[in-house]
Amino acid sequence: MRQVTRVFAPLPAKYRRYWPVAVTLMAGLLLTAARGWELNREAKELDRKRMVLRIEEVTDQLDGRIEKTELMLRQLQDYFMLTGESRKSVFGEWLGRRGLDFNFPWIQGIGIATNRHRSEWQAAFPRPNQPWTKEHRKAFETLARTRPIDCVMALRRLVKANRMFLDDYDLRGLMQETSTFNTAITARHLCVSSRRTVMLDAQSNAITGVLFYAPVYNAEVTDFFGALNWDNPRLSSARWLHFDSMIVVPVDLHALEQAIWDGKTADLGVELFSSTNQTAETWLNISADGPRAADPSFQAYLTERVRWPMYGRRFSIFFYTTPLFEAQSPRRMAWIAASAGAGITLLASTLVGVSLRARTRQERMTAEVIEARDALNAAEKERVKLGHDLHDGAIQSLYAVQLGLTRTAETVEASLPASAQVLKETRERMDEVIAELRQFILAREAGASPKGSAGLNDVLAAMVQRMQPTTETVLQFQGQQDAASRLSVVQVVQLTQIARSALANSLRHARARHVNITLQNHDGLVRLEIADDGVGFDPGHPAEGGMGLSTMRARAAEMSGTLEVHSRPEAGTRIVVALNVLPRKFDA
């Protein structure tokens, strides 16, 4: 706890006590961030596993369509080995029955290229029942090594509209050469070319794709070589010599990839390449934009590169996630949890801050109440001391003066009856002053109002009535009953002293003809006003040599009130005391 307090020591005092808010906020946000990061990591791991499964599914669908294409070409191979390729009408009927337009949308057309030089080796082929010697075999192999094969497109059938076959697909070569065409002749399976131009559109623009090759052999020669065990892969010349024609199928890899989704929104982006080097030159399913696999600025949520074996070739695929995949990700639950945690943290921090602020205000109010109570106790002690001083000092002195006046009046009563009467009246007024002082002292000791609930009205009225005979100035008092009833004992005493001092100043210094004293209450504000029409003065430079104004201000401040002095030379003086008095709970 001390260490935490030291961290916030440089802050101002009014902010230093709010360190629990900062600790709650930081701890909550750290825990929320840690939990959110953990949930996000788990969600990403689940997404990787889900992506692996989806890659397997997509790859299986691609392989399935390739196998479907291979099966169709194998059937066409068998068909030509049995019937021959020259029957154009039968060829067209066969293609129509397979529904290539609907079942194979990635196939753009099918062409049949025949071997121009097959008559030469067919002439060298032994006649039926002719013995086959080593010399025949040697001559046959020599012919295969020296005579090139040159194929020409004999049958063509478009599957996609607005397409044109190329004039030359480069279907020629010697047996010793290494090419896709040669590999297709000697291979036991379907062969695929690398990326190349496969067709032209209506404007003679190149269409990029791959070529599928399926060789067709002479059935009679095949059976003959089979009987001689020439079907051994090492005897490649056997396949070379009885090669009859080549089935050439241009394939659109973009259509092949789109067939996977069947018009639905894809959750994975798929880019096919004819090499493991995924560049624009090897990209197969070309679209409007460049390949994202070769774009270093492309950023996706998840990506993956996999090899895609394709009949002996090392094709590859680049996968990346799409918005649909990310929308299905559990990552959003991590963000929701993090947002909810941050919200709860902010709410908790706010509640802690409100609690601390309320406690601070309560402590401040308690301190103010204690301070006010101490001030009242000190004032009460001063009032008690003042009462004792008045009783032991001023009242006793007044008694002595009163006795002196009594004896003087008795002495001069016979010779100066008028003066004796004046002395008698002065002694009576002194009796009233002594009685008032006694009543004040007794009321202070009992803790009650000197004159009951309306004591201030009575005191001020009596003050005016008592002082009127001693002056030619007209004195008037007007007081509201509810104003006096809202005042405490301390306030009654203080206001009485302020009124007495102000009235005395008006009579002694102002040479006023009228003095009005009013006591009013309005919306909880009690106002005591003493106004005269005397000579006035400058409040900034009072001519009074004593402490009258400063004492009145001090008394008003003790009651948490205000004292205003409005005066100017030859314009009279108005003193206003205002107290903010709240309604009391137990007022009758």
C-alpha cells in the first residue's frame, strides 16, 4: 500500500487520494487485455485448424474435377482405339451425349491431332503370321529414333462459344527429345502442360490455360506388342511406334476453380499456379487483378501455400481467407469479451471514483462541522466570559452610578425639583439597561432566546423606544415576525449589537433627521437594514476613528453573513446585514 501511495506522490493533493481509481482502471484494463489476447490467440488457432480442413475440402474438389476430366478422356481414348478418329459424326455425337457444356464447364474444346507419318511405320509392321525377329525389332527401334512424329489437328469441337483453336499446338518431335508432347506419348497416364496460350477469343486475343494430352494407339499393334512383352516401360519405342493420334483438351483453370463454389460466396480465395514458384508468369486461374500470392503488400487474416501434384508436374495453390471466413471466426467473441471487460472496468473505476468523491465531501463537511462547532464553543466561552465580565464589572459599575444618581436626586429634589426629575428618569433608564444586561446573561446561560421566538423584534423595538427621548432624530423600526423566528440565540445577539452600533453612529456622527431600522425575510435570507439621511461618508476612507465598521463586519462574518455599507458624502448611509437562514425542521 505504501509503495502504491509513493507512485502517486508527485500528483497534486486533490488528485493523490484518487489512486484507487487509477489502480482499478489499470488492473482491470490489463486483465481485460490479457484475457482478450488469450481468447484471440485461441480463436486464431481454431481458425487455422478450420482453414486446414477447408483447404483439404477444396483440394479434394479440385482433384475430383480433374479425375472426372481424366475419366472422360480415358473413355474417349478407348472409343478412338476401337472406332478410329475419322468418323466425325460419331465423334460429335459422343461429345454431345457427355454434356460437356454443363458437366465440364472448365473444358473449352476438344481436338484430335493425327500422326502424319504413321503410314511409314505401318508399312514396316509385319504381316499376319509373319515371324518377328530381332532384326525386325532393331529396324523398328531405328525407325522410332530417326523418324519424327508430326501431328495435325484433324477433328475439332468447341465447347465454349466465341473461342478459336490455335493453328499450331506444336505437336511434333523425335523420341530422344524431352517435351510434354513426348512424355504424353510414352506415359501411361494423362499429361498436363505448363501454363501456355490454349485458345483465342473472338478478337484473336490469347486465352491462357493448360493443355490436357491423352494419346491414342493403334489397337492391333498394341495387342501385337503386348504378346511380345513390349509393354515394358523400358521399351518406350514400342509406344512411340504404334502412336496413332493425340487428344488435346484446352482447360480453363479459372472456370475449374469457380466450379467449386457453384455460384456461392467463397470463404477462401484460391490461386492456382503451374509451379511452386508462385508468380504472375505461372498463375493459372487468371482474374482481373494480379496474383495476391506475388503481392508483398497483400495482407489477409490467414494464408497458406500448398503443393498440388498434377500428373508428374509440381503445381501449387495459394489460399487466403475472405471476409466470409472471418465473419465465421470466433475472434469476434474475443473482441466482445475485451470490450465488455473494458466497459465493466470503466464502470467499476467510475463507481470507485464516485465513492471516493462522496467520502471526500463527507470528510470535508465533517471537518467544517467540527470547525464550526469548535468556533461556536469558543464563541460560547467568550460569551460566558463576557457575561461574567458584564455581571462583575459593567453592571456593578452601573449600580454604583445609579446609587450616585439616586443620592444626587434626593439632595437636589428640594431646591431643584426639575433637575431631580431628570436625574430620576435617567436612573430609570439605567435600570432598564441593567435589566436588559441581566436578561441577556441569564438567557445565554440557559441557552434560550432572550425574548422568545420573536426576541429580536422586541429588542430592536425597545432599543428605538428607549433612545427616542434622548434625541431629536426620528427613529423608526419595522420587523417581520417570521424573520426573527428563524434566528438563533447567537444571531439575535450579534444582530442586536450591529444595530446598536449602527444606530449609535447615525446619532453621533451623521446628524441625521431620520433613521429607519427594518428586519425582513425573503426566500430564507434575513436582512437587517439601518438607513439614515445624514451627512454620509466615503466607505473607503471612513472618518470614524474607532472600530465600529470593522467590528460590525467581524460580527457578520462570525454568523457566515455579509455586511454592506452604502454611503457617500451628503447622501446618507445604509448598512445592510444579510444572513442565509435555512428553514428549521421543527418550526411550529
